Amino acid sequence: MNTSLLYLLLSTIIFIAAPLILVWLHSQAALEIVTEPVPAPPGGPLVSVLIPARNEARNIRRCVQAVLAQDYPNFEVLVLDDRSSDATPAILAELARDEPRLVVLAGVELPTGWAGKPHALHQAAGAARGEWLCFLDADTFLEPNALSAALAMAHATGADLYTMMTRQIMGSFWEKTVLPLVLTALSVGFSPRKVNDPLTRDAVANGQFILIRRGVYEAIGGHAAIRNQIVEDKAISEQVKWNGFRLVLADGYGLASTRMYTSLPELWEGWTKNIYLGLKDRPGLLLLGAFGALLAVMAALFLPLWLLLGLVWFLFGGGVPAILVFVQAALIWGIVIYMRARVAREMGISRWYALTTPLGAGVFAAMMFASAWKVLSGQGVSWKGRTYDPKTVR
């Protein structure tokens, strides 16, 4: 076989395989259960909204005010100030001054063997009175009907733990470049269909919004059972599902929004921590993910190169085979841009960010490899001003 035909054959194989892979990757994120707005009920069980806050001056006012504006008629709000060193305590004191539904709790020193967020929520849950507990991150902002809708869907689906994916607020260039790719990758690793299937062990929850029955929470041992888990949302979802209770992961994009990180350093610290701890006990899967991320980078860089090589080959006399290679590359590149543009539109950012796919894939691959290195070298992680020894936390 001459060189021209070999190049054409390789190009054709990639041309056939690439669309199948792309369609599969982008089909994993589908959330079949959607949390639809409902009228506020005239009454209902008491819901305790529990918010851990450690140095959250940037977000805590907006978060708490959004909860207090809920149309659900029967709820309380407990904010655990986890020994903040910024203006968080002063903001909370101001908010609580004339609001009887808001209780501000002062967190105690972190005990040995505990991670920060499980300990904060453990303390808050101990003071809560609700039949349902709603764990809410301080950087998450609810629409006025979020509690009513989530509780209605929890009842409708028979959920013991009902968790919603929230709309991600992205302001900076790096958020818009990296976060869409990270979320696509997460949907592949934790397929919502499998999570919602009671017959699988796949379990994950979004700690930005978790609604759980008080009785179920106590039956699984609460946060004390996962005291050393920094990625506590995944850990508690596993406790719920693996103990035979109903776990539901739903679309809550229209009811809640979150601003997780605002810069590349925050993205790096947050996601390397999440990847590291989420897969620390599954090094094989972590290494596979790192290898997959490398392949994604190579593919993202290869696509424009593939197109360029076809054009150069044609200009230097490649003839019909060169034209076919160029057309195949152009079509696949077009499919990638189209699919990433759809993701961008669904996430509320400009479709032009589809063109940053190679750059975003490179950053994501670097985060995967950094996380894999932390696992293999036995390093710990730092989060919210605390450094955790990998021997005592997971």
C-alpha cells in the first residue's frame, strides 16, 4: 500500500470513529429527572436549610437572603460559621438581627480525624429541627420556588436523598474555558442514568444542593459516618444508596445557581482537590482518567493539525486523497465545534468558547495528572486554609 493510500485509510478510520465517540461523550450528561417549578404548598413538613460558611464573605449575604425569600411556608435556616477570619460573622449577625428564621451557630475547633465541611454540617444538623435537611453551599443561590419544587419532586420520585445540579455562573475567561469540559468529563465518570438506577452502585450527589430525609440521615450515621471525607457529598450519597435508600440526581438548572470559583488558581485548587479525593481510593480509574485526558488533549490539538496537514498535502500535489483528508478533518472539526458550542449555549456562555477547547482540554489534563501524582506520592491536600493529612482524611 502506497503512502498516500495509507494516510487516507488512517484518516477515514478516524473520520468514522470520531463522531461515534463524540456523540457518546456528549450524551452522558442527560438529566432525565427535571425539577419543575410548582405552586407553593399551603403547608408541609419543616425543612431545615443548613449552610456551612468558612470565610464566605463574598457570597454569604446573597445565599442567605435567597433562602429567606423562599415561598415554601415551613422552613428554618441554620448557618454554621466555621471559624471564619473574614467578614462572614459580621454579615451573618446583621442578617440575623431581625430574622427569627435564621439561626447563626459558632463552630468549634476541628477535631482530629474530621474534615471541615462534614464537621460543620454535623454541628448544624445537631441543632436542626426539620423532618427534611437541606444542605446548601454558601456559594449557591436559590430561586424563590426552589424548596417547594425540590420537595415536591422528592415526594414524587420517592427519593430519600434528592440532589440537584445547579446552573454554573461563569464570569472569567478561565471559568468559561475549563469548567464546561470538567463537567462533561464528570458526566462520563458519573452518569446520571446509572446514579438514578437503584440496581447499580454508582452514587454521587451535588453538595451545592442536597435534600435528605432526617430519618434516613440518622439511619446512615449522618456526617459522623463520613467524618474524614472532604468530598462529603459523594460519600453521603454512597451511604444512602448502598444502604438501600433511594438516591435521585436531578436537573435543577432553573432553580439554583452557583459561582464555584472565580479564577484559574481557584479552579486549580478546587478541582485538583475534588479529582484527587474523589478517586483517591481508585488509583486505576484515576490513572485511566489521566490517560483519557491526555488523549483528549492530543485529539483537541490533532484536529486543527489534521486539517492543516490535509491542506498542505494538497498544495504539494496530494491530489484527490489530500482533498478527502482535508474534507474529513474539516467535518470532524466542525462536529466538535458544534457540540462544544451547544454545551456553551446550555451553560449560558458565548458559543465562541467552543474554540477554546484545546486550551481547556490542556488545563483539565494537567489537573488530572496533578491529582494522579498526589495519589501516587501520598501527598495531602489544602482547602479553606486547612491542610489535610492523607492518612487521616479521604
